[in-house]
Amino acid sequence: MAKLDLNNLTLAGARDSLRARDYSAQELTEAHLEAMEKARALNAFIVETPEQARAMAKAADARLAKGEAGPLEGIPLGIKDLYCTQGVATTAGSHILEGFVPQYESTVSSQLWRDGAVMLGKLNLDEFAMGSSNETSHFGAVTSPWRRQGSNVALVPGGSSGGSAAAVAARLCLGATATDTGGSIRQPAAFTGTVGIKPTYGRCSRWGIVAFASSLDQAGPIARNVRDTAILLRSMAGFDPKDSTSVDRPVPDYEAALGSSIKGKTIGIPKEYRVDGMSPDIEALWQQGIAWLRAAGANIVDITLPHTAHALPAYYIVAPAEASSNLARYDGVRYGLREQGRDIVDMYEKTRAAGFGKEVRRRIMIGTYVLSAGYYDAYYLRAQKIRTLIKRDFEQAFAAGVDAILTPATPSAAFGIGEKSDADPIEMYLNDVFTVTVNMAGLPGLVVPAGLSAEGLPLGLQLIGRPFEEETLFTLAQVIEEAAPKVGLPEAWWG
Amino acid sequence: MTHAAAPLDIRTADPKKLIAGATGDWEIICGLEVHAQVTSQSKLFSGASTGFGAEANSHVSLVDAAMPGMLPVLNEECVRQAVRTGLGLKAEINKRSTFDRKNYFYPDLPQGYQISQFKSPIVGEGEVVVDVTPSEQIKVRIERLHLEQDAGKSLHDQSPTLSFVDLNRSGVALMEIVSKPDIRSADEARAYVTKLRSIMRYLGTCDGNMEEGSLRADVNVSVRKPGGALGTRCEIKNVNSIRFIGQAIDAEARRQIAILEDGGAIVQETRLFDPARGETRAMRSKEEAHDYRYFPDPDLLPLEFDDAFIAALRDKLPELPDAKKARFMADYGLTSYDAGVLVAEREAADYFEAVARGRDGKLAANWVINELFGRLNKEGLDIVHAPVSAASLGAIIDLIGSGAISGKIAKDLFEIVWTEGGDPAKIVAERGLQQVTDTGAISAAVDAIIAANPDKVAQAQAKPTMLGWFVGQVMKQTGGKANPQSVNELLKQKLGI
Amino acid sequence: MSVDQATVRRIARLARLSLSEADVAPLQGELNAILKFVEALESVDVDGIEPMTSVMPMKLRLRADVVNDGENVAGVTKNAPQSEDGFFLVPKVVE
């Protein structure tokens, strides 16, 4: 079998043919390692782990031969470099963690290895997952495998899980782990024509994943289609007694839910998501999505989520506040970078100023400010009250019988590297305007590719579900996936 | 904690407790924040051991070292211990409390924040009755009790340029018990901490071992003219013995009085007590005002439990010192002082009760307080290591009661049991320590002594107080075993006095 | 609300981020842009609204009091920039 074919599989297809012994896990892994090597120009990986990958693939082949294959046996995956991996450098995209080698494995990644998956390496990301373009990584921006039609301008893959989305879209891995605090799974999935889901808060363990904003962070997968994403989530999800916010309830077989009828499902269309400056492509796509779901038998209803507009500003209080505290541990004492100083305070200040990039420092500053004496009530407390209101909006819609909500994923298609001004952080923050509400309310949100922009770039739609009803989202997403014109994957221009 | 609000002041100045200054008398106003290590096997949010004295950084989990991605999970026993302590302080138990992060940078604070309970503590207002002297009781109101993490330890004397950080204590559970400013002297402060420690030891919630740092206090001190407006307070951090707490209060009060009488003003600040110099000094690391940026820890949820949870703990509470003292006074007829001494430590109270049960309570108390405690003090021993068991002491008392031995012999017998061990009754039998009540034998001894000392006889007949000399001689002759009453009677009769 | 340059310096100090003089003005501008962006929240009526404490309704779980972690000096100190005899070493702290 030609190697090229091994890079063009779906995860589900690879799983089945590995079991059929059509090819070995080692062959599949080699094909991906080769593709990674050729795609270094994309800068999707911070660390490649070919030795681990080969050893894991060999072990997978042994289990496959014995008929003891796990659900992901032999499947090569990339791991966002926010997940701590035992014995493999973990950087969170930051200089401050350079050289840090965890002595532990995150719960979510350990579940992937438990199920037989193969680790190809650690994927690039915005520093500490703070960004929407993957440009804030200390290890350089990731270049999207997508280009505008007839242009070779380098585009961003989105962020913060830009490495994950780019690697999946460029066929460097069959799937990838990602994390989502305000849209970091869904926005890059939308930009790269991939599928990504941020599960319900508490569905995946946060243990061993470098924290950004604890009350918002959730792990989730990015893959090339809905089925593959569902397969990955089943392995990633689950109760973890080591995470006090992890929810103890059984993990459904998400893949098994696919294909069930959506007849009679009620889909809410929130009017507040029709924002100024939204591209006509996106508006058209949204209408198209509504039509596809209606055609499949869903009830479409207009709903209102009145506090939507407040979600992004409230997010930019809550997330930096938590981050300012979560990132206090990077102090040059126990791991990571240390810059010498005159005394302990000088050491702290120099280490943290040198170790954190500009965006991270900016968010630490904002977070420190909004928590500081005299401002807590006006900012943090108020933002948490507004969060209650945002969540209530959704609860009321669900109580009125809405099963899921359909919205655009992003206000626009991918933009060029360096295109958004650095001096005005808000311009970049607005990327998350449709995704951030979901984190604020703890709900599951899924992005599925649904079409191409006028410039030939992928565009996605977002489905928002009731808590722990990820199955509904997968089912609906697959309806869109099947109805939509094939978005496909970018040509391999990178080598 | 503040104690600036006037309504908090519930006591009028006691002239005995005032400090004389050049401009008149001054009153100390003091409140304590006691940090008591919760008795538990593992830490508040991690499964690492709380054991004392281990190799540096050995009792440290990845959570305690604040490795990236590590998360806290609350220890249920620490919650129970806090509730038990709250019940022991007759305090309000909050069925819903929250954990907040207190943010600051320090090398022995690996997370860059301490997980504490700022806004909603697990225990609210309570009260402790403190015996300052046998005749003086005060009430100290408790403002709150909350759970929090201890920090690690930095050693500063290992190198001229470096500090050595050990995180073994990092994350150990502490209860911070905050009093209202109801304390008016160093003596009161010492008595208060002693009482708190006693209550917690009864409850088994804190071992109160100050050498191992299980109990420390931050001491808030201000001074004022009696009845006047409250002064500016200073906080003396981390005072680690009951004795030093008293010394620190006195030293700080004197310092403040000197400044005020000099026309100066007190600067609100954090200070340290230097036991070697007997004075407090401003902390050097106070270079900026603290801004702890408290906010609810997003890694944890609110802690909630129901009335049944509290009731189950309440049902299993041991009898506490105040109740035990009252019972000892009522059941055994003890004085307040004796009862107070006996209940200060649970082990002593248990020992006493084992001795007193079915016996004369007062006699038992005398023996325990005078003989046993005296001997323990002399040897520097703890009651749990007393060589004379409660059963043995009870047996000795029984031998006195039955008239088998005299009080004096009983003391010798106590000494024998203390040093050699053994069953008191057997020792008495084997060594012939029984009291001689046979008047024949005593009479013979009396006769012999009268015969040998005609001059003393004449003196005694002139001056009956000389009788004592004869008693002593007879006792000597009989090896102390003669019944003193019989000796007295026979002597009086034979000497004709 | 907006921040002045003294506040920028104070916050940087609280956050332990050294700041060069040249950094102050641009950072002030960026922070004020963000603060202006979140200003819209001031108009929201939040009277009687509880602040969110946990996004999913659930009870805090407690763990049993057992020692099952620690005793890993090498692992804990492995990544330390400077350590000796199991201790982390830092520039001298003066109390």
C-alpha cells in the first residue's frame, strides 16, 4: 500500500483497517512521522517524539496481534503542549517553562495511551493558551496549511490550539488533543476545516493540563470529521478523583449515537449572534445550516440570549483574573526559567518578565488589577454575576424545549499572520465573540466545517448543547457534515 | 483581623491589669490569631504525609510543589476536625463555606497563593471561658475559625547568599482561630492559648506541640488609656510558644507606650518577636502594602454539608474541660482550683478519675496533684509515662483507707512502686510495712522509751508539747509502722498528761 | 475606570513583573483599552444576582485521609533551577 494513502485516512478508517491488519501501526506511525518531517515549515509541533511513537506503535502492533486492541490502538495523535507528558518536555508555548520535563502524565493523555494511541509529539499553541492565532507562542507562529485561493500569504490556523488544528488539517496526525478556555478548540477548528468539541465543563479531567483559567478550561479533541472527534472524546472524557471539578457520570459511546434521527429536535437560533461587521459569507452559511437541519426534520425556533454581548467583556475579567493567580507558580524556584537577580524579588521580577511573552504579561496585569483592593467588586464580582446571567439565558432556552443552539463559529475566516494589530488587543479578542459564551456557561460546544468563504477558506458552524448532551451535538453535526459541500483538506504545498 | 470597632469592646478596664506609664495608666488590647495544625495523616489538599522531621522535600507531592496542572482535593478528616473544634468552641458551624486564594509571592509558598477561607469560613462566632487564675475567669469571644494551608520552610543560615526551601510543611492543614480583641494582659493571652490547646487536645484535633510548630500565634496588640479610644495596633507574626506570646505582648505594649508618651504615633505594621532580646522589631520584608487579591479558588467548589454531618460529630464529642471540671467539683467534691488543675490535660483527668472512682475523691485529688504531679515535674515526665499506674495509686490509697499502712508509709510505698514497680499490697506484705495496731507491741516500745529517757519524761510532764518527741521516737523504733493514734493515746496515758 | 502610570507600576510590582520605563506607557494604553472594553458591564443590572461559584451544579467531593503521595524528593526537585541536598535554593530571603 502506498504511503500517501496512510496519510489520508480517517481515524475510524485507520482503526478498522489496523484491526483487519491491512497495515501495521508501525507503518501508519512511520507515514505520519515522515509527513511531520516534511511539514516542519508549518511549525505545528514544538517537540517531535519519534522514538516514543515507534515504541508505542510496536506495542500497539503486539496488542493488535493478540486481539487485545484498545479503542484507539495504533492511532497516531498529536498532543497540545499544554498537556503534561511524563518524560517529554512540556512548555505551554512559553519560555518560562523551557526545559521543564514533567514527572507525570496528564489524566486525559494517559487515557489515550491506555486506549492504545501513539504519541507523535507536542503541538504548538499560543503561550499558556492565551491567543486566537497561535502567534503568541514562544516557539513561533504556526502557519495554517490553508491559503486563500490564488494567494500564498501565510495565514493563522487560529488559536490557541493552532498546532493541533494545523496538524490535523495537514494530515500530520489522525487527531489531536486541544483545550478550550474561550474558543481555543472551536475557533482553530473553524479556521482549518476540522471538527472540534469543547465538552461540558467537568467532562474531561483538568489534572496535568497547564492551567490558564480554571473555571473555563476544558480539554477536547480536534479531528477531521465528526465520527473521529466522537471516538476521541470517548477516550478523553471521564471522571477523575484528582480533579475536584470533574463530574462523576458515565461516558457514553458517542460514536454509537451518530446517525440517529434528529427529527423533532428543536434548534434555537439566537438573534444576538447576528453581530455588526459579521461577514456576509458567515451570515449565508448560518442560513444554510438552518436549512440543512430543518430539511433533516429539526424544528427551528428563534430564541433570545439577552446577555450574549456581555460575555466577552466578562470573560476578559474572569479569565485574566484566574490566570494571574494560576501563573503565579512560575517563579523560577522549582522548575523552568530562572533569571538571576539581586535578591529574591528581583529574581522573581526578572524571571517572570523574561519568561512570559507580551500577551501573557498583559493578561497577568489585567487580572492582577481587577482582583486588587478596591476593584474586586466592580470587576471580578460583577463579572461572575454576569456569568450567572449568561448561564441563565441558556437555561431558559433549554427549559423552553430547545435541544441545541446553532450559531456561527467565528465572525470571519482565517486571517493572515501579523494582520491583526498588536497594539489593540481587543481586535484579536473579538475572534472569540461566538465561542466564549459557551465557556462562561460551562456548556458543550462543537464546531463543524460547513462551507468555504469567497476566498476559498473553511468556515464553521457552532452547535451548543445542554450540559452533558455531547451526543446530541455529534448527531446534529454529522447531519451538517453530510449535507454541506465537502470542505476537504488543503493541498500539501508545504513539501 | 481588625479590632478597631468600638462595639467590639465588651470589657471595662481592670485596674489590676493596667500598665503604669509616665503619663498614667495604660490598658493593653489584644486579639490573637492562633494557627493550629490539624491532626490528620495527610495534607489538606494532597495525599502527602504530615509527619514531622522528615528529610527535606520528602513529604511533598506534585500538588504541594505546585507543579503545572496539579489540582487540590480536600481532605475529609480536616473538615471533620475543623467542625469538631468549632463545636468545642461553642461556635456556629457554617454548612456552606468557600475556599479562597490569598495571592502573594514567597519562596515557601509554591503556588504563589495560599488556599484559605476568607469570605465564608467553616466556623463562625464562638466563645472560650478562660481561667486566668483560680479565682478569675474571663470570656474570650471567637470571631471565626477557618481552614488553610501551611507554607513551607525557608532556612536562611545555610549559606550567606542563598535560602534553602523545604516544602514538607507546605499544604499541611491549619485551623486559624481568630479571637475578638477581648484579651487585656499577657497573662490572659497565655491562659487563653493554654485553654485553646487544652480543648483541641481533648478533641484530638490539634496536638498543640509547639516545638514542632503545631501551634503558633499572630498577636495583635494596641494600647490605650483605660476606657479611651482604641489605639493603632501592630501585629506580631508567628510567635511560637505560650511563654513568648506573653513576653511579646509585654514588650510590644511597653514599646508602644514609650512611643506614645514621647508624643509619637504608632505605625500599623507587622513585627517579629526576638526572644533573645525580648523585644519586637519591624519585619524587613514589609516593603509594600499587602494586596492579597482574594478570590474564590476556581479549582474547588463551595464546601457544603448538612445538619446530620454536624450531629454525627457532635454525638461523638468527648467531655470537654469545662464540663469535666464542673462534674469533678460536683461528683468528687473538689475545689475549683483542684478540678481546674486536673482537667487541664485530658490524660491527667482520666488518670484522676481512674484513681478516684469508688474512693475518696479529695484524697485521690491530693495524691494525684501533690505526689504524682510533683514527682512527674521533678523528673520532667509526662503523665502518660508515669511509672505508677492509676490502678497502683488507687491500691495505695485503699491501703491507707483500710488502715493497713499509715500516710507516711504510703509515701514510701509510692516511692517503691515508682522506682521498682510491683503490686502495692504485695509489697506491703512482703516488706512488713503494715501498720502496727497491736497495742501490746506499741506499749512495749513506749515503755522502753520512757524508761530510757527519764529527763525527757520530766520535761514532757512540765511541757506537754514535748509529746511530739516521744511520738517520733516510738515511730522510729517501730519502723514507722505503729498506728500514730494508738501511740499518742498510750503516751498520754503513761506520761500522765 | 482607567489606570495611570503609577498604577501600572504598582500592578507590575504586585504581579512580580519587572517593567522598563519604556514599557509603561504602551502597557498603560493597552490596559486602558481593555478596561474601556469591559466598561460596558457597568450598565448591566446585577442586583440580587448571585456570583457564579461553580459552573456545573455539583457538590465538592472530599478525599479520605490517607497518605498515598510524596516520598519523591528526586522527582519533586528534578526540574529545579538550583537545588542541593533535596532543598530548593533561592536568593537569600530577609525577613
